[in-house]
Amino acid sequence: MNTPMPYRRSGCSGILLPEISLGLWHNFGRNDSRETCRDIIARALELGICHFDLADNYGPPPGSAESRMGDLLSQEFRHHRDEMFLSTKAGHLMWPGPYGDWGSRKHLLAGLDQSLRRLKVDYVDVFYSHRPDPQTPLEETMGALVHAVRSGKALYVGLSKYPPELFHRACAILREEKVPCLLHQFRYNLLDRSCEKGILPALTEEHTGAIVFSPLAQGMLTGKYLSESGDVPVLPADSRAARQDSVFLTPEQVQKQTRLVRSLNILAREAGMPLTQLALRWLLRKPEITSVLIGARTVKQIEECARAAGCPPLPADLLEAIDALSGGE
């Protein structure tokens, strides 16, 4: 990697992460082109994007994103492991029966062992509790994360989608065990700013790194669903919203946000940048954001996103105009 990609420190740790990280939630599964997946990883490394975010249930089907990454790590990228920062997670449904889901010690540690086998590595850099478990004592879930580090199967631990009060309690448990939380992963974008009065202040108080998922609102903030005129969206045939099996983004959700996205797109155009750039630069304006997780189906998409890193701050009048549309803090 010989690129000027900026890196930010994660909380009070020694870890630096690129401003743009690559998430492998979709587009890296069993039915995706191996060649394309390889090219995306290779180009990411060339651009200085060294953090690759996975979970045991990523694919589709579940497990296949880790298997694909493991295949690439054992072959084309076998000499690049120490240049990479790999994360994975457990806590969502992975197998039938009472131990295949949620946050018990049994599930989390079995899930980590399975992830390591699929990834063909001895350890991951970060192991996350993918979601809080309302039925399992928090001490048990955090104890499993601590064990993962002490057993050498993870270097650091992270939390994902924990509400502020529970996040504070989890951090206190981990801190007492001398295994502090490195990162919290949460949703944040121009269409969903709820974290600004919730988890963001908590992260500042705990001096924990912050990594954002869905920064482009599952593609809505790329502008690809906008029509030439009017508020009726278009649904490209290869888009997530057009897929009949899509449960994370529906045509109704796209329709609901079309007017706001159109207004944001006008602001971006007047500022001389694509909407994608505006959305990512707007997130990176906050110094407490360690990294922004993007997804990519093509090399071109990752190149476009990488151009948002290291840019000058957005002008104050543009930020005020954005707040007027999407709701300020």
C-alpha cells in the first residue's frame, strides 16, 4: 500500500484505521464472481483500505462471505495478512437449535471458531458481539469476548448496535477485565441521524472508536434511484430495492426518502460533487468517527468512495443547508 489514505486512531488504542473501510455484508457471497471479489480486495489495498469487516452471517448464504475471504487469503493474498485488519462478528442466527443464535458464551465462542475455520486464519483483529441479547446476562456475553482475546483468537473486541445505557455497562465490564472495547459499530447516514443524541455522545464519554455502517443508506444516497424528474423513483434491475427477496430495502422505503434524496442531490451538484461524496464527507466531518464502512459491487464503486477520504471540511453554509433538510443535532 503506497497511498495517501488518511488513518484515524480508534479511541485510546494503538490502532489506526482508514477513513474508508470495506464491509463484505453483501456482494461477497457464494454466487458473486470470485474474480470480482479478488479485484475489489486488491484495489482496496492499493487505495490504503486495509480494514475488511465481516460477520459469520454475511453472504448470502450465511458464512459464504467468510469462506470467500478465506479462499482469497489462503491464495492471492496469503502474504498480505499482516497488512490487513480483519473483523468478524457473532450473535445472529447461524444454525438450528438453542445455541445457534444470540449472545451466550456457547454461541459466541462456537461462532468465532467456525469463523476462523472459514477465514483460514488463526485469529481476527476484532471480534464483535453483533447485537445485544436481552435474555443473556451482559456479564456472560462480555466474558465470552474477553475469553476470545485471552485465548489468542482475537486481538481486540467490539460491540455492534448496543443502545447507550447498555453500551456504558458493557464498556465498564470490559474495562474491569482489562480488555477495553475498541470499536462500536452503528448505523449513521444523512437519512438516519438518530445516533447523534444516543450512541455518539456515549462513544465520546467512553473514548471508544466509532465505525459507521450503511453510510449511503443501502445505495439511496448514491442517487441511483432518482428519476429525471418528479418524486417517483426508478428501480434499476440490478439494485437491492428491485430484488423480490430484499428485506433490508424495499421500493416503499425508497419512495419514502425520494424527495429528501433529491434535495440532497441538488445540494451536492451545486457544491460540485457527486451525492456519494457529499454523504461520506458529511460523516467524516466528525473527528469522533474513526472509519466509515462502505460496500462495493465493483472496483469503480470502491474508487469513487475512496475519493471522499482526506478531503477538506465541507463549508459551513453547505452544512447548514444539509441540517435544514435532514434535521440537525
